[in-house]
Amino acid sequence: MSRTGRPRTFNRDEAVVSAMLLFWEHGFETTSLAQLRAAMGDISAASFYAAFGSKEMLFREAVNYYISTYGQVSESFRDTSITSKEAIEQGLRRSAQMQTEKSHPSGCLLVLSDVCCTPEHIHIREMLAKEREKVRSWLNDCIVRAVANGELPDSTDIAMLVTLFDTFLRGISTQARDNVPFESIDSAINQLMSVWEINPATQ
């Protein structure tokens, strides 16, 4: 008679959330298997690999969970029911609010978890770069829409504005990790959005 394996003594969904928080705080490489197992209730290495396959596979799950929850703040950039300016401003404020909250690690997991990556894990950096590129493309589409509907003039340097807003968005992570309060970042967003008015479309 074949023996059945021991039932898991942890909730898999909760384990992914715990892993996400560790990766968010410490990054992919510096988060150890021991830390992950401890966060899951001191499960054995065998149980860990049986449940997730590998640390990298777990990281991918954690990233997907982050994108579907905390990362939804960037969805504002895709909202075509409001003006492009409102979409970008709303996305920046929501991102700043989320990244400075104290209920979870500060900053953005997609920015911070691959700051230092050895050559053997360069594919992790490439994976996260692709996710960041998605958000950059949403910003691009948002600004293209603004030019197309007359919100911005045809002479608008779209690439420059995309770089400007995306650089600010990514920089929020460092500010949040340095405990710069949301109010300060929010004020900076007010100033940043004033560039939209430098060359507004002729009405």
C-alpha cells in the first residue's frame, strides 16, 4: 500500500504573500531560503520545493501577486475615461501613497528587488525590466492620446515626457525607503505636473 505524503501545514496563498513581503524588503538575491521557510512556519526544505519548485518560481509568483494587488496603482495610466493629465497625476499620487505606507515594505518591489543582481541572476533583472517597461508603455500611450485629442500640442516631445514621468515614478522608491513623507512627494508631483502647462495645446 503506497504511503501518502504529509499534508501541508501552511496556507499556500498566505505563504506567497509572506514571500512577497520578504522579497520586497530585501530583494531577490539577499532573501534566503531559510528566511522564506521561516516566514512560512519553519517548513522543511522538501516541503518548500514540493510547494513552489524553486526560489525563483516562488519569486515569480510573488511578483505576479504584487502586480495584481499593490501594483494596481499604475492602472490609472490606462484609464481613458479621464484626461491623460489626470491619469498620470492620479497614477503618480496613488503610487506615492502606496509606496510610503507603513503597513508593508516601502518603495516598489519591481524597482527595488533587483537593485543588485549577480550575472547568474541577470534573467531576474530582465524579467522585472519587462514589467517596468509595461508601465512605461502605458505612460507613452497616455501621452500619445493627449497629443491625438488636442490636450497637448503636436510639437510635444513625447519621449521626453515619458522619460520625465517614468524617472520620477521610479525615484519614488528611493524617496520612500529614505522615509521621505508622502506629503513631500505629493508636493513634488504638483510641481512636476506643471510641465504639462509649459506648451499646452492652443484652444
